Amino acid sequence: MNKKPNVTLKALAKELDLSISTVSRALNDHPDISTATREKVKRLATKLHYSPNLFAKGFRSHRTHILGVIVPNISHYFTTTILKGILEESENLGYRVIISESRNDEIQQSKMLETMMQFGVDGILMALARKTKSVNTILDMLQRIPLVLFDKVSSKIPCTQIVINEEEAAYNAVEHLINLGRSRIAIIKETERSFNSEKRFEGYLRALRDHNIPVDDKIILSTEDISLDKGKMLANVLLSLKERPDAIFAITDSAAIGVIKALHKFKVAIPGEIAVVGFSNSLHSTIVHPSLTTVDQPGALIGKTAVDYLIDEIENPKEDIATRTVAIKTNLIVRDSSFMP
């Protein structure tokens, strides 16, 4: 079956015996065009299934009302909650969204940035790939269109950055354990110097200092892959110590759930002998037994806030580019892995 060609403004104008500019203004409800003409044009456009060419329109107006979004892993649960907020808020404000995945690869991230520029997006929302070393491509793009970073950010990039209150959230999680009488609290964090991991580690250290608990390097464990399997492995390391911890704080739920599995294997009572706290309030945090105490990250609010700041920068451009950090509040959700009623 032969495909029908796309209906153009020129075709509508010819059919109605009107100028192309009149048809265009009628479709956009220009006040200079009479109500009768506007209705006639729109009826024909609907009948012929006319769709405006966004890129041609953007070329003329210098705006496409399209936002580009780049994330490291599109299937990650926390990322999906952020994307939900981005999509809902963008639609509410009259913008469309193109979403792409860097797969935590710096080269792929640069390619996606270039692709977004080719699509003519008005601005970009991005969570940085984990191993981003050079930010030159990003800095170059920032000279041309607005950029807002969220979740995975960098102090090397002068732009608006939407994050959660990482340090305070970790501080509250560790203080919760201290208030329950725990004094030998281990942490499982990332080896890489990521913004998120470092801030959570700072919160951990500050909580210990504020409560006069000595820092023991033997129970500060790091891994490049902060996953369930690594959580299990590092929990085994902690269990092999002569003086075991009485609590474990993992900076992701995945690692914390790995810890719980390892403790079950060695028949360690949770939270009786060792309490466990995670970070992110993932879907699995309520499925695992005992249910996981964790920091709730409001992903949808992060996405909505990122969109609001980006669109403000698109519609109210500023000459000076400066770093602006917006911290979203979190809540600690206390469950059975740390608290016995």
C-alpha cells in the first residue's frame, strides 16, 4: 500500500485559496484572523490529518518546545520516578521530551548531547554518566543552550543542579541507628568519587563525630559496583571481623538488600544483632524480609523541579552562567530492618 504524503501548509493554503501565512496564523489562533477563517482552516487540517513540522516551526521561531533528557540507565527504578516527574511537568507546561540513555558511558553521553543539539532541543536535562572525566563537551554545549543537571552532578559544570539533601539524609539515617543504641556502624559506599557517594559518606562521618563515636576504617568499605552482589560480598567481609559491626548503612538499597541476604545466610538476627539501613526506597525495600529502613528519594519531585528551572532559563535567558544547587528534602522511612517494636 502506498503511503500518503504528509499534508503541508502549502497544500492547505491551496485547497482553501488562502495564503500560507494566513493558514499558519489561523492554526495558531492569531487575533488578526477572523473566527470563521480560523474554524475553516482547522476543519480542513483535521480532515486531512495535518501535523505541523516541529523542526521547521522551531527553525522559524528559534524554539521547538522540546526538551532533551539524558540518563545513565533508563530502567533504574529511581530514574523512572524522575522521568515520570519530567514527563508530567513538561506536558503541563507545553513542552515535549526526547529521552536518551548514556549507559554510563562518557563517549555515548557526548554523542547523545550532539544528537540533542541536532534535534534542536530548547534545553537539556541530564544525569551524568558515572565515569565522566572530561566535561569539555558539556561546557561547550552550555554556551549554546540551557542545561540543568539532576541526581548525578558535578561541581566542574556551572549550571543549575537538582539534587537531594544527600549529606543530611545520610546523617539522619546514621543518627537513627545511634539513637537506637548502635555504636559500631559500618558503611558500604562507592569507590568512585561520585557526588552522591561522597556527600552520603560526609553525612555518615558527621553523625559519628557529633555523637563522639570513633571512626574505624576497618568498617568503611568501598566498591565500584554498588550492587546487591557487592553488598553480599562486603557484608561477608564485615562478618569476618573479630569485632563485628552492630549496624550497616549502605548507600543504595541494592547493596543493603545484599547485606540482608548475607546476614540471613549466616543466621545473623536482623535487627537484633545487626541493623541495616539503605538509601532510595526502591520497590524491593518492602519485599525483602525484614522490610528495609531506607531514605526515600522523591524522584517525581526532582524531575518536576528540574523541568521548572530549565524552562525558566529557556524563557528568561541569563547572560551569566553560574552554579546553583537546589537540594530537595528527603525522609527516612523506618522499617523492620532497624527497629524492633
